[in-house]
Amino acid sequence: MPSNRGGFLYAGATITMFVVLNLVVPFRAKAQHAPDELSNADTILRLGHGPIIPITPADSGRTASAYMDFSRYTPAACERMIANAVGAVYRGWTSGKDPTRWNVELDDDRALPPNVERAARACAAQFTPATVPAEEIRAAVRVYAALGDEARLDETMRRWLSLSPDAFSRGRALFELLSANFDARPIRVAQMLAAASALDSLPAGADLWRVEAGFVLAQYWIKHYDLQRITQTGEAAAKTYARLPAAQRGLAYAPILFTMVDVGQALLDAYGISVLDTLRRTVRATFPEAAAAQVDQMIETLVASREQIKRYGNVATPLPAAFAYDLGERTQRPAPGRAMLLYRLDPNCGDCAMQYAELKSLAARYTSGLEITLVTQTQGFLPGTEVLTPAEEGPAIRKFVRDTLGLPFGLLIEDVPFIVVDDGRKFPGKSAFTDRYGSQVVLLDRDAKIRWLGDLTSRPRVEEAVRRVVTGTDMPGAR
């Protein structure tokens, strides 16, 4: 589904489309009221003033057309409807009285929820590849890719390519196809790689889109921690960027920067600090002298990661805590005794359900070898609460973490004073956790020595790090 990956050239158009689809379309495409029995479904997605989509098996016997009117939906409106529905499912939004029903079982490799898929098919039935206006072809490609409708997707792409007179426009079409397959659920890996291959076969006029595609592909390989593909993708993106005409380098700077930074950070774990010098030499060798300053900026963006790596092996000192809950006999964190994972928790995060699921999975797998502790800070409020004093907020955070988020781990809360600016506005200060580690996750061995700093965005990457720490094997970056 759309996820704002790539497409940096069209940021302004994307913002405009978001406003139109979220503010205009709902008023032009009013949905019929759902039958009474649907109002009792466990979880219902109410998309603004648009259609009502039950996403649980409660209505499994009904068809989407029985209670939705998509007759005035364009392909772009269907695309946004699917994106909203999937986003709501992934974030665990609910309309009932039980906010604990997180949809944590969903991830990028799971299919669309059945009711969302039925609604999407009903919406897509309003148009065909032959009747889609030229300006709506991109949206139609995304809808058909989301549904896995190969026949209509192929027909739409043939039409789009026939309307593309040069390598640049054909490159854009193939990049959008690649991105649509990447954003589909489940990810359509074979189709994504086929689009990448077709894009690579185009003349040099499509190089700008090959750079954009490199960013998307790097995200996939990083997620699956395929070090060889990560390296190849980074090198190919750098070489392609070097070939770009001077007028296009500025347009491609954002994707190449993010690609090289993400690739560099992923390789740090595997190869250690030395990879930064290697990466610098490799990239500088492929770039013309005019781009030297930009290359330096790319590499220097990784300095923070290099400094983090240098901390590996240092003994971590206990964090200051205003409140500590469920920590057992050792009331400080970090503390020696067991391998430990510290997770920086933001109670207001609306997109962290998958990370919470990963924490639970790690806890179940390493029942005796790994201790997980959540670390957060006072902010003066929680979702759905009025302003809280620090004394009120500590117990409220514990209740929220246990009852709403369902996280059965030890909890350490820092009391962080607000920063007050001249006009009276207040902002949360910087916590000791953030100041010391600068990462979301800290892994420590039995002696409370830092062994890994990172996040939970790549399951294979974090699981390899945890396995090494629990078994007492150094991360390569520590050497």
C-alpha cells in the first residue's frame, strides 16, 4: 500500500492529492448507512465521512456492495480508501470500547484483511484499464497491484507504457509499478524484482528513476538483512547517480542520500566501523569530482552511527528513574546479571503495534536468557487523559502499558522537566536514555556492557543481534 517511499519528485502533488482525497472525496462519495448488525462488529473502520468497513469475521457472509456505494469513486479515491483501511488495521485502530484489540498479527507478509479486500474489489469494479483517465493510471496500477489482479495490472501497464514516449516517462511508469508491488500486502517480491529488471533495461534517460528504485529495493533487502543484496543495491544506486546530468542530480539527492545512509547503517552491524571508510572510497570512486561534497555529506551523516558503534563494550551505568515497576530484585536498569534489552517506549506512538509484537516474540523465545525493560519519560499527558502531574503520570503510564498496550515487562520512567521557550510554549526535555544511547533499542550482555544499538524495524537484524548477545557472541562491529 502507499507508504510515501520514493517518489520524492512528486511530494507537492502527493500533498495536494492527500488534501483532495481526504477532504473533498468523502463529501462527494457519501456511503450508505451500515445495517444494524454491522454496528456490532468487533472492529469497524470509519474512514472520515466515507465508507464503513467491518474488518472482522462478523460480516463474513456479506459482500461489500451490500452496504457500500462506490459509484462515484475514482481510482485515486479507491487507492486512498485501501491505504486508509490498511493503515487503520496496521495501527490497531478500533471503534469499540475495548482499545486493547491491537492487530499485532499483521505484518508486511500478511494478506489484506478479507473485508478490506472485498471493499477494494467492489471499488475497483467501478473502472477498467481501458476507461481509466490518463491522469488516474498511476492510482489504478496501485489498486490492481494491491489486489493482485495480474490481468488488469498488465493491461493497465501496457496502456501506460504506450502513452510514455521516452525513456524518462517509461522509467517513471516502471518505478511506480515497482513501488506498488513493494507496498502491496503481501509484498509482491517477484513482480517487484521483475519491474526493477525492466527498469534496468531502459536507456540512460531513465537513470533518475533507477536511483529512486534503489531506495525502495534497499528498504526491502535491509528488512530481510540480505547483506550481499544490500551492498549491491547501494553500489548500483551510487553508480547510477554518478551518471545523472547535473540538472537531475539535485532532484535525486534525497533518495540517494537516504539509500546510502540506510545501506551504511545496515552494514555497520555486520562489518564494523571499517565499513564507513570502505563505503567512502567506493562511493567517491564512482562520483565525479563535482559531487565530492555531496558524497562527504552522505558519509558524514553516518558519523552518529559510528560513534554509537564505538560505545560497544562500554559498561552502561544505571538510568535515573522517578518510577520503577516490575523490575524484580534488581531495581536499577541497566544492571548486570542477565542479557538485557532496553526499549525506548513512546506511549503516544500510533504505529508501534508491530514493535510491541516483536518484543513479545523475543520474550517468548528467550524466556530465561533475555530480560526486557521498557524505558519512557514523563510528558504531562497520556492518550485520552487531561494534563497529569509527574506523581499522577507514573502510575497512569504503568496502567496504560499493562492494560492498554498489553506489555508485561519491567518499566522504568524518567521524570524529564519541560523546556519552556520565550513565548510560553512547553516541550519535553531530553531524557538520559536518549542522551546516552541515541537509539530505540539497547542490548547489553550479562556484565551490563553495551553490545548493540539499533531499532526494531528489521526483524532479522534485531533477532541476529539478540541471538549474539544471549549466546555471548560479539557483534562484528564491536571488534
